Amino acid sequence: MKYKYLLRTVQKYKISYQRYSTEVDIDIPKRIPRGPTDILKALSSTVKRDPTAPQYKYHDDPYLIPYSNFTKRSYALSQESGRKAARWIRQQHKKLFQHKIAEPLIEAFLPTPEYNEDSEVDEEILKKLIKNGFVSDTLFVYKLLKSKNIDITPSTKQSLLEFVCFSNEEESLSEDWINERWYIMSTKNQKESKTWKDGSLAEQLFYELKSDMPSSYSAIICGMCKYFQVSKAFEIYSEAQSKNITLNVEAYNALISRAKFANESHPKIWELIMTLLNEMADRKIKPNVKTLNSILESLSKMTTNRNAIPNALHTLAEFKSLNIEPCLTSYYYLLEIFSRNKEQLNGALHAILDYAADKHFTMNDKKDILFFAKAMEICSKLRNKDLIYRIHQLVFTGNNYNLIGDSFNESVYYRYFFYLLTDVEELSKIMEFYDDFVPNIYVPEPSVINAILKVVGKNMAWDLLPKLWSDIVLFEQFEISGVMENILETASQNVDEHLMEDMSKIAWSAWEKIEGLKRERSSFQWSASALGNILLILLKNGEKSKANLIINKLIQLGSSAINEPKIEALSLYIESCIENSSPDVAIKCIQYCSDVGFMETTEFARRINSSIELSPQQYERLASIVGEDCLKVEKKKDQSS
């Protein structure tokens, strides 16, 4: 009975399965290789940037977040300096640190070996030093091997030649010091002058390896071109030609980029470039994107030549036929080439953005970091509202922001970005971007702050001034006279009764900040216009006692102060003196007006004389300033009325 029941149940489910089952082709996707951080990147892409959070390199603590360019730089470099100090202690006192730092062992955390005349060295040590990029140790060990007559294989000598040609026998800043590289790059002057060391180890190795090795010729030419020993590089190139030695593509790229130093005539420079390119074609050397960049770099130095633009466009077409895509460096040089013609420059930038829209760029050339700042600078000069948003969108596409450059290029980009916004955009949109980028990504320069204040004044948006003043204090820009003048001038124009107290707080804060600094260390000089605006703002809010301090400062500076205060402020102060029956301070103000040379001095004196009962002494002081006849005339007018 049980078996029959089980059989019926199985048949029932079999019929049900056959009824609803369908044939499905299972397509197993190909395996996608994943890196160790791919999951973290995927998670990171789901989180948007928090504009209120500081950059990752600063402590997320309200007391430790820097808000000015100076403190940002100081905090970042101080932190890196601490790491350097720790590494130095680890190096100097290596015997005290015998514990295992990590498992498996990470060589970068270990002290570097030190070499002297008695050190046991071999070729493997030399190869390891070359691989790790230790220039001074590499040179020392090589000389030590030579002194001990230890043979070095030609392949290792070739590696050493390439290494010293690249470094010019000078230590470069380690890539471990990210922040120092970030800030030091902006201070470097890219001078196009010879820095190659004549008679160096590179040249000695080249002549040792000279047995018609193409790699040796290519390495020495690249090194000499990099450090602007151009004439000698072309001599070695001619020697390679005479021996029918085929150079690599990097050597040709280096020669093309320095063609302008080999000839003064623009037609001859282009002729030399074409000769090098034809030779590459004859020898079947495939060009790359750096070949394109080298050609455009040379053309960018010949913008006065009428053929520069046609040659650049022809070059782009040729490389497109070779399926070689331009990179950001290519676009940067194109903008340089078109820079002399405003209309063509506008069209070129439009064409570049049409082509590059929504593309994800990676680093192809060290000058890729120059494009975005250059494009934004040109966009600002063209005053094109459409272009600014297209560039900005491209910057924030994918990981393109990584190519915005060092601290200097990033500041240049945002400086021109905000310049153009203040010129063509509405205030609400400007402040939207301001809130998004300031201060954690960008600290505006004083010129940018002044441009924003100008727009605030035009739009009578005085409610924004407290926020802007707070930022100016955070950015440590209140000592800059232009910024101080502009915010006080804008605040003095306020006519909203509800904001009078806020404007008064700004004015008094400005006074206290500067006066506090002048007791310590400051070269700031008050201008009469700035003091006059503070006086006007305080009087509008009815703060007579504070206004007295300002008028005393004006009297103290006298005619030696820069420019002059608004007559409106002095007139309001006279009215305040009349309301409070304060003839003595009013007479002081009239004396100041007379010293400075205001035409309204007599009018002020008559108002005081007719509105306040003066003592004989006060009357004499007033008469000595404007003359008794002026006061008598006023009295006669009063009697006749």
C-alpha cells in the first residue's frame, strides 16, 4: 500500500514538472579578473563626496581641520615630516628595532643597507639598487665594483646607463612622500636650459657599451634631450645614422620634442621633424601617442608661424589614420597652438570637448595634468558659459579628477572657474558651487573673494556677508587690504533694517581683528575709506560709543591716511553728536574735516552751532576752524526766519 502511494506521488510530481519545465540555455559568462581592491572601489563608487568633510589627509576633527592654504600646506607637510622622522630613527637605530613589522616581510619597511669601502658587493646588489631607484648608492656600489675589478655584464651596464640617463645622477623625491610631491611640483620652475652633466657616468658607460648597441644610443639620446643637451644628442643621432643603427621610438620622440633647439628657422624645424618621421616610417618604427605629443610640443613653440595650425591638424589626421588616440597632453598643446587666434581657439576647445565628452582618461604623459587648468583659463578669457560646465563635467567624469594636477594647477583651475561664474552666472548658482568646493577642496584667493563680494553687492544679497566674513577670517585673509575694503564697502550699502546688527558685528569684528594684530605683528594700514565704512555701519545700528573709537582713529591718522571716508558717515556722526548733545566730539570731527579738506566742513559747523547750545570756549574753537563770519551768517539767517 505504501509503495503504491509513493509511486502515485512521484508520477504526480513528474507530470507537474514536465508541464511547467522549459528548455533554458545556460550561458556561463567569462571570468572577469578581479584585483584585491575591486570590491572596495565598487563600494566607494556608491558613496558621494561629502562637501563638508575635509580631505582624507587631514584629521577629521574640528580643531585639526585646516581652512587656509598656508595651514593646509603646513599640516600636510608636518604629517609627512613625522613619517620622515620615524623612518630616519628606524634607519639610524636599526639595532633597536629587531621585531618583525609584517608577515610576510615588507622590504620597504626595513632600514636601507649602508655601503662603505669595506662592504661586500656584487652585481646582484647593483641591480637591486637600480630597481629601487637609489641613485647615490647605485653610483657608489658601481664605483666599488670597478675598484675591486668585479665584472659587470653588459645587460646590467645597459640598465645602469638607462638609470643614470633618466636621473642625471641626481636623487629624486621618493614617491612615498605624496604630500611633498603634491606641493613641491607647483614651486618648480620648468626652465628650458641645459642641466645635463657633461663627462658624467652616463657618457662613460655609453662609450664603454658603444659597440653599435641601439639601446645604448637610444638611452643616451633620451637622457641628453631630457636635460637639454640638444646639440650633443643630435651629434650622437647623426653617428647612429652613419652606422645604420635603428633607434627606438622613445629616442625619436625625444629628438622631435627638442627639434626647436636644433634650428632657429620655423620651416627648418618642421623640415627636421618630417625627416625624423619619414625615417621612422622607413625603419618601420611604429609611433605612439608620445610621438604625437612631441610633434605638437614643437609646433606649440612656433605659434607665430602661419603653418603651425595646418601642420597640427594634418598631424592629428595622420595619427588618427594610425588608430592613435590623442591624450590630454595632446589637447593641451593644441590649445597652445591655437592660442593666438581667439575665434579659432573657441572652435578648437569646442571640438576637443565634443571629442573627449564622457571619456575616462588615464595618465599617458606627465603633462596630462596641465590640460584642465589651461582649458578653464581659456574658457574664462572667452567668457563662455556653456564651455565652463562642459569642462567641469569632464573633470568629474570617472577618475578624470586624478589628472587635475598638483596643488598649483588645482588652484588655477578653480580660480578661473569662479572668475567666470562671477562674470556670467547668477549669484545663487555661484554660492551653490561655493558651498560645494570651499574650503575643503579649494580656498579662494583674495581676488576671487573680491569678485564674489562684487556680485553680492550688485545683487544686494547682504544676508550672505556674515558667512563670507566668517570664511575670510578662516582663510586668514582679513589682513589683505583689498578684501577688507570690499567687504566693509558692501556691508555699508545695506539698507535692510533686519541686517543692521549683523553688519555691525562684521564691522566691529574687522576693527577688533586688525587692532588686535597691530598690537602684535602686522603691517596692515588702515585706510580712511575702510574706517569711514565701519563708522557708517556702526552709526546705522546706533552704536555711538564704538563710533567714537573709530572717529578718534580717523583723527589720529589725519591727512596721512590713504583716500578719505564717505561724507555720509561723517554727516551721520555729526547728527549723532547733535542728538546726544556732544559738542566737544563734534568739534573734533569738524576739525578733522577741515584738515582733510572737505567742502562740507562749514555746513557741519553751522549745524552744530544752530542745534547745540555752545559754551564760549566751544564757540571760539568752532570759529577758529571755519571762521566766525560763517557762524554769524548762520545766526542772521536764524534771526530773520
